[in-house]
Amino acid sequence: MPIGRKIRYVSVFGVAALDTFRAILLRLIEWKPAWPAIPQSGHHVPAGWREHHRKLAWRPAHERGVLVISMRRQSLQAAVLVFLVVAVTSSVSAQDRLAQIASKKTISDRDRAVIAGEVAERVGRLVDAGRNSDRRASARDRLLATPRMKDATTAFRNAYADACGDELARVTTNDLREIAWEAVHVLEELDNAGTAEALATALKSSHADIRYRAAAGLKSLHKKLEKNAAVCRKILRALGAAGAKEKQEVVLPMIYRAVDFASSKSGGNLANDSAKALNKIFEARLKEQAAAKRSGGAHRFGCRAARKCYAAASSEQQKLLMRHMAGFLTNAVNRYFDADTVEGHRPTVATMITNIEDVVRAMVKASRERPPGGRISEAIKGAGSLADKERAARAAMGDLTRVLARDPWNLP
């Protein structure tokens, strides 16, 4: 039997035995002798009954019999024992079973097995808590308390985070939202690269807020993941797949930000992988817009991520990025001049057009080509009627299309 499982069984049995012993003592101290009650007035009272109780109440304690003294001594002894048992039980509960391992600078395989067994037990308590908020909070705090110990070493925190990632990955997709939420909360709070793959698993959750929080957690781990390119690429693939399937507009921007590894110091080494993830998301979005027969644009965080990774991406990924951004720009222009577009919504679409056009022109310059002189956004902001603005914007769009039809993009 693995050492972690042995420790789990022994610890559970010990705590259960202490709890049982304490319960028995508490029952003892609460026990009272079944003295006959004095009948209330108005009821028949046997002869001599009240006189008997009156004499017993006023007699000195040492004359009432050995039973009174014996019960007092037993109650005092039981109270002392209960106090000691409660103190010992509280001490056992307060003491972390991983405290000795936490201070080690080198974690052995045996230590990892013990950590894994303890974490499995704690995660089990979290899952068993169900909808009980107090039990969930207790289980969550127990998981987070250990790595926050004063003497906890970096090696221990890394090993503990790895164990939590392994155990909590399956919990992040739990059908019960409250359980999945607590699992992702623990992974975020650990703030360790060892939880990245578990957070990537959480992107598959059926709950939108869980997916959002998982993407936010991955974004916060960018700097800690810089030295592990293999894990970063795995995370980017997961983000690309999640973004392509995402239907909630509130979640997608956070996925874009999580994909944007180019913001970190070593992001250039992951630029091509970031571009792949973005292109997968962009393609799905454009297909969705075409299927719904509605025009639209791209979110500003998606535009920013594309702009940052473009220069260091491969020529193939650069072509795809340019094709997708040009498609978003065309859709946004069509949206602006659509007769069904509400007048009050046009300023929002105009801002979207400006953001996309800025990215496209920056990409053109990054490829050492010259963008056209006229800008679509300036044509929209110009004076005149809506029809005049449309003619000027379409002309500027035509100039840009001719530039993109040349090398290195060769767009149709």
C-alpha cells in the first residue's frame, strides 16, 4: 500500500477515535441523576413528601449521603478530562501533517507520495462538502494554509502545487458550480506554474465564470511559465481550442489576454504558437459571423495580441493573421454602413474599425511594406452625409486591399 494512503487511513482513524472519546465524556458530564420531581401545587402529594425534600435541602452537604459528593467528584474529573481531550484534539487538528516536509529544501519521492496522499484527502473533503458553504470554505482554507506556512520552502511549494494540480484538474469541470469555483480559486491562489495544466483543463467547464477565471489564472502565470516552453505551447493550444468554441462575449477577451504571451519577456519565443492560437480563434469567429449572416469586428484584446506576435511569427502564420484581420475590418465597415445599424451604435463600430485598421497598418509596416495613404477611420470621421462617408471609406478600403493583394500576403 502506498505510504500516502497509509498515512491517510491512520490519520482518519486517530481523529475519529478522539472524536468518539470526547463525545462519550461530554455525554457523561451532561448526565444527571433521575431525582423524583416534587409535585406541583394542586396535585395530590403523598404524605411526608414535601417534608422529606425540605429536610434534605437544608441538611449539610456531608450529611446528604455519599452520592452527592461522589457525583460532584465525578463531574469535576469528567470536566477536566473533557478539557484535556478537547485541547489535545484541537492541537492535532491545528498541526499540519505536512509541516515537517514543508521545511525541507529537497523533496524526495517518498515526500511527494506523502504530499499526494494528504492533498488527495483534502480535495476529497472539498468535493464531499457539496453545497455546504461552511464545509467548502474549511476545505479550501485547509488546502491553502500549508504552502503559506512561514517555513515552507520553494521546493515544497512546487511539489505541493503539482499535487494540487493533479487532484484539482478533474474537480474544475465538476457539474456543481460551487465545487468547481473553489477548485479554481485554490489553483489561482497557489500562484504556481505547477497549476497551469489544471487551469487549462478548467477551460472545458460548462460554467462561463469558471472558464473566465481559468483564463485569468493562466494570464497571471505568464512570467512563471516563461522557462517552460513545452508547457506554454500546451497551454496555448488549450486556449486556442477554448477560444474557438467560446460563445460568451465576456469570456473571450480574457482568453485573448491569456494568449498574449508576447507581453512577457520571452514572449518572442512563443510568438508563433500565440499566432496559431489566435488564428484558430479568429477563423471560428469569422465563420460564426458568416453563418449568422451578420457583420462584426474583433475585440481590442484580440487585435493587440495579434499585433504583438505578428513580427516574430512564421510567414504562414503572418498570412493567416493578415487575412483574418482584413476579414474583421471588412465586416466592421459593412456593419457601420448597414441600414439596420442603430445610429447610436455607430460610434462603437467606428472605434472598432480604428483599432483593427491600426493593427493591419502596423502589420504591413512590420513586413517592410508601405500602407496606403488614406485611412478608413478618417473617412468615417469626415464631414458629409452617411453616403459620402461610405464612398470615401470604400475607396480607402480598396487601396488597402490592393496592398494586401501583393507579396507577402497575396490576399484575394
